[in-house]
Amino acid sequence: MESFSLILAIVVVTALAFDFTNGFHDTANAMATTISTGAMRPKVAVAMSAVLNLVGAFLSVEVANTISKGLVDEAGIRPEVIFAALVGAILWNLVTWLVGLPSSSSHALMGGLIGATIASAGVGAVHGDVLVTKVLIPAIAAPVVAGIAALLATRLTYSLGKKADGKASEKGYRAGQIASAGLVSLAHGTNDAQKTMGVITLALVAGGAVAPDSDPPMWVILSAGLAIALGTYLGGWRIIRTMGKGLTDLRPQQGFAAQTSAATVILASSHIGFSLSTTHSVSGSVMGAGLGRKGGVVRWSTATRMFVAWGLTLPAAALVGALAEYVTGFGSWGTAVVAVFLVASSAAIWKLSRREVVDHTNVNDAEEPAGVVTTAMAAVTPPPVGGTAMDEPSATIPAPVPAEREPSTTTTPV
């Protein structure tokens, strides 16, 4: 019993560590556009997001139940399996954070759980129908739906604001961005914090600490909410830079449209129990908003790297989770080896990240260079007609070089 209690405690601590990485990995989902457009100061933005993540954790348990009761067979799960799954998810989160790619923490967690479960109990222990209907289909549909909604919302926003005063309009949309960013943060807590709740509850069921089909206990909800809030406050500045500056250049109107569209999709999915990736939803809405403004473009070089990371998330986390489960199968010393490997790998990734520090002081300094596709799209973009904000050329498109003029005859006073 002592050995079991120890492994269960290790699983709970590791799950909360994953929740922490989920927080700083996904801060960009709520606050990247708000920070990039200057609607809020970076530290204030992440503080507000952290508080609302915590509040959102208490609003629902539907997604937690999808994880703990639906995805895998509870009867074939041991606490060591869940520990191995969390190792795969944490390492994938840290690697993608290091390179600044907004991948899905949700899919990393589920990939690790699927890989570890298959290694332990076989393919039959994974509920394929739940995987397809509540994980894979939403993964494809979410960015498309959010992107189309953001594109239409952006065009509607600019159309309605054509005759409005430019400065007054932007000020109003910045205020709207703050409200919509808060809604995304609330939605993130409602969806993503629950995934850790579900994993901890699954571990408690596997260890016999709670009855099967139980909802997450209150201490699980509170601890998961606090862990994701703390991670959010620290801010995943590398991913914020990619989401806010690397995909496209957003103005307050676009940021408001993107965040509102993403929040709507996330809250709707949480209500029906879809384990949706907030990263996919927000990334899709940012790209849709970028294309919704006349002259706006998406940096497809960055988007392509992001799509590749999305495709690799489930299999990569599953592979690491399966290997970790294989090692833990050797007993207590195997579990200790996996734990040491996790800590050492995390420390090494952190040390690598210190070579180029990205924080709240320089998150908006660098921009992704335009790729070949972006440059080609800029070349065929028609010139602006009129003086509305929607007709202004994107900041990502270099201004045309003026034709050579005659030397000026104006003399400079000495």
C-alpha cells in the first residue's frame, strides 16, 4: 500500500506539472493578439488571464469526464500508465515551447495517454469511437470553423466602421479586445484545466482511491485550476511572439474579431464535452482575421511549421508515452529512471531557452520574415482604394520602392 500511495502521489504531482506547462504554453491563446496590438501591457494581460483561467476551472466538468471516463478503458489502467502518459505530454509541450510553436497541449496529453495505454493493455483499451468523434474531428473542424468565423467577423467589423473616426474606433476595439481576451481566458480554464482534472481522476480510479465513474473531487478541481493559473501568469512569451507577430499583423479590429470567434467555439465545445484544442481554435481565428482585412496576409511559412507540429503532436507524445510505460514496467526502479529522465530533460530544455531570452520586455520586438508565398500574395494585392482602415496595406508587405527622382534643387541652410 505504501508503494501504491507513493506512485499515486507522483502521478498527481506530475499531472499538476503538466497543467503548469499547459498554462504557460497556452497563454498565447488568450493574450497574444491583445499584447501584439498594444491593447494591454504584457504583464497585466497575463495576470488577468491567470485569474480567469482559475475561475473557468470551476464552471464545468464535462471535458474532465471525457478524459477520465471515455477515452480509455479504466479497467486496464494503472497509475504508472498515467505517469508515462504525462511524461510524453510534458516533454512535447516543452520542446514546442522552446521553438515557439503553438501546438496543442490537449493532444499532447491524449497522445501520451493513448500510447501508454496501448503499451500497457493493448489497442483494445482505447475507445476509438470517442477518439474520433470527440478528439480528431474537433481537431480538424475547430480551426476551420474559428477561422471562417473570424474572417467574416473581421470583414463585418471593417464594413460597419468605414465611416467611423479611425482613432476613436481603434480605441473602442482595444477595449473590446480586453473583454474578448477575458472570455478566451475563461474558456481556456473551462476546457484545458479540466483535462488535468480528468487525468488525476483517472489515476485515482485506477488506484482505487475513488469509485469508477466519479466526477473530479473538489481538491482536484482547485489544484488543477491553481496550477494552470500559475503557468499562465509566468507567460509563454516565445509562443506569444509567434501567435501575435509570426502568423500575421493584427490591428485591434482584427484582434477583437479573432478572440471573440475563438472564445465562442471553445465555450461551445466545452459545453458538449469535446476535448477541443484551444490552440487550434485561436490559431485558426488569427489566420482568418489576418485574411479578413483587405491587403492582409498570413505568413504561410510560419503556419506550415505550425501545421506540421499539430500533425506530429499525437504520434510523438504517444511514442514517448509508450516508451516511458515500457520502462516503468520494470518496477519501481524503472519508474525512478523515467522520473529522472523527465527532470533532466526539462532542465536541459530550460537551459537551452536561456540562450535567447524572450520575456515581456521584448515579446513584440521581433517579427517573422515574410516567406515566398506571402511575398507573392503581396505582389498581386490590388492597391488600396479610398482611405478607410480596411483598405490600408498590411504592415507585412514592404512598401514599393519609389521611382528614381531628379536631385532636389533645394539648398540646405548652413
